[in-house]
Amino acid sequence: THPQVIFSGIQPTGVPHLGNYLGALRQWAKLQNEAAPDTTLLYSIVDLHAITIKQDPAQLRQWRKEMLASLLAVGLDPKRSIIFYQSSVPAHSELMWILSCNASMGYLSRMTQWKSKLSLPDNASPLDPGPTSKAALKLGLFSYPVLQASDILIHRATHVPVGDDQSQHLEFAREVANGFNHLFSRSSKTHILPPPETILSPAKRVMSLTQPTKKMSKSDQDVKSRILITDSREEIFKKVKSALTDSIEGVSYDPSTRPGVSNLVEIMYYMDESVADSPKALTQDLRELSMRALKELVADTINVHIRDVRERYQGVMYGGGNGNSLGEIGEEGAGRARESAGRTMGIVREAMGL
Ligand code: ADP
Ligand code: NA
């Protein structure tokens, strides 16, 4: 069997919130720490994806840096994992062009992301998306899945950890890989571009603290709706205290009738899954607590588990002194990613006659 190559990406959107951490980043670190010695891990800050919507340059520069510091803070080790900005490795875009020459417009039309970003109905057509969306639908937003396929295939990744909202894009990436191999592989046994497997993140959906029927998101206007992985103990307590709950006596777990309380219980459970078998089981011990006592317990649990993350973030962002600077770490990762991507481009060019 061949060694595994794990790839995943995250957009530079500033400091991650608890949803990003529990739903994605914590698993990246776990995969790294449990990987076989011959496994390659690549984690990319996908800044070329970010610009499919309008970005302010100064803001983007800051957010890229904050995301790199955050990846290190959650425990990614630049000696073990290749951590890099997507735009530092031009082959991601180069392979995208090559793949787009064979990517089906029909398939892309049926994908949901461009429609949901523009709030269009499921049956919207890219050539006639409606009067207000015509100018808003850019080629980059529409072809986003091709760049995502390229991100994965350029490193010949075998495994991609993602949330279930991304399964559709992974299916597309496999389709693109198979199409390319069919056209250019010398035999059906050799894959120029191996079709990647999905590693589905265990479903963890952290909900907004202030509107617990919506997921916690950075695009929410209300900053009290989310906890950032860099929040101080005081900020965590303040936000959890103001979380929307209900006036039912005691603690129980039922997301449909008690979304606020259930979200707090889930967060507590996700922070340390060894304490119980499920969020529901966890409530056995919490049944008698007042809302106030529950909130204090949840805030304390969050604080205890992300304290190290917060401290490492401060260290890499503002610490200076020992350890490489963020700039050096980014450059180092880019160099290794360029090597990995360059090997694939060599094979691709050779196979295509370029
Ligand atoms: P946001 O929804 O805040 O815009 P992104 O879409 O950039 O976040 O997501 C980055 C990663 O974090 C993805 O893997 C996504 O599945 C995960 N993620 C985002 N929000 C949540 C959430 N509320 N609960 C669990 N995982 C989440
Ligand atoms: Na999302």
C-alpha cells in the first residue's frame, strides 16, 4: 500500500470560532498527531478561494496571518505538517486551468455553493441566474469547485478531511480525477491523479449562542453569538452567560424543544468527549443545575480546554524571540508545497504533451 497523503484547506477569515475548531481544526491536529510516519500532511490557507467574494486587501493580509497563527495555536506543527498559503504555490492555479478544460459546465451548474452564496433557488442556471444575480455571478465563484479539486489533486492527496457540507465537492474532485486519468493514463491501473477519499468529520455542529437554531458563524453580525479560540476567560464567561436559553427548570437534552440549553450541553460534551457517552448522557449529571450554574460550568470547561490554544496564539502572533516568525513558517511551508505540487505538474505535463 502507498503512503497516505492528507490534504485540507480553510479560508483566511481571521481567528476561528469554536465551530471551526470543533468541526475542523481540532481534527486536523488529531490526524497529524496520529499519522503514520510515512504519511504526508498538507494544510492550506486557501486565500485564492477567499477572493471569490470581495475582500479588502488590508483585511485579507491580516486575516491570512491570523489564520496561520491559529493553525499553529491549535497544534499543527510546521515540522510535521506542510502549512502554506495557497497563493504561494502557483501550481494550484495552473492545474486548475488544465482541469477546467475538461470540467463539465453541466455538473458545475448543478452544484449548490454558487447558488447558496447568491441566495438563488436550486434550479438556477448559470447562464440565466436572474436579473439581480447576472452581474454578481462571477466565473471564479462558479468554478470554485475546480480550484478545490486542483488543491487536492495537485498534491495527489489520498484523504481529505471535511465536513458533510463538502462531500459534494469531493465527489466532483473524484470525477475530475477519473476523467483526467481516463484521458491521459497509459493504463487503467495507474492513476496520474489518484481519486481522493473523504474523511468525514464526526458531525459536530456548534450553534450560535444568541440564536441557537442557526449554526455558529463568523458572518453573524452579533459578536456575542460566537466564541473565538483566542477569547479570554472573561470574554468566554460573558458570552456564555448571555447565551439564549429558556425558563424550563433544570437541564435536559432536546435540541428541538431546548436548542439553547442543548447547544451548551453539546459544546461541553465536544470539548471533552471522554466525560460521557453522548450529550444526553452528560445531562444525567447536570439535571439539577440552575441555568446560571450550567453556564458557569460550560464556560469553565471551554476555558480550560482552549487556554493552551489561546496562549500559543499570543506566543506566535506577538511573542517574537525564540521560534520562527510567521513569515518564515509560511515560506518554509510554501517551499515544501511547491516541491510536492511540482512533482505532480511534471507528471501531468508529460502525460499531456505539454
Ligand atoms: P463559517 O461558517 O464561520 O463561515 P467556514 O465556512 O469558513 O466557517 O468553515 C470552516 C470550517 O469550519 C469548515 O470545515 C466547516 O465545516 C467548519 N464549521 C464552520 N462553522 C461550524 C459550526 N458552527 N459547527 C461545526 N463546524 C463548523
Ligand atoms: Na461554512
